[in-house]
Amino acid sequence: MARVEWGETMNLLTIGDLRAVVSYDPDTKLLRGEFIGLNGGAEFYAPDLVSLQAEGAKSLAAFLQTCRENDIAPGSSG
């Protein structure tokens, strides 16, 4: 289950054990999420929060699958 945290400085969406920063792009009228703490980019877009959660789960699954296929640790080393 995803969890949303709205803060003064950063909006976070938690999917599984990972968090994503959420922002709104007024030009595209889409919400944008980007996972933090990964060794590469895993971003996702949707018009509403429910869709953003679903897109985030798909994006994360694809990212983790690519890591497995290439024997790469998904977390950043920093």
C-alpha cells in the first residue's frame, strides 16, 4: 500500500519500502514522482494520486527487474 506525506518542503509518496518525491508540473498538468535512494532514475507521471501510485509501482518493478537482470544493487552507495 502506498502512503502519501504532504510537507512544507517536500511531498513524499511511499511505495513498498521506498520513497518518491512528488511534484506537480503545471505545464503538463501531471503529477511527477521520482524515487530517492536508488542508483539510477526511476520516475513516473500521472494525472491524479491514485494513478500516480499505480505508475510508481510499475516504474519501481521495472527498475528492480533491470537491476536483477544486470546484477546491480538497486540502492545508491552514497
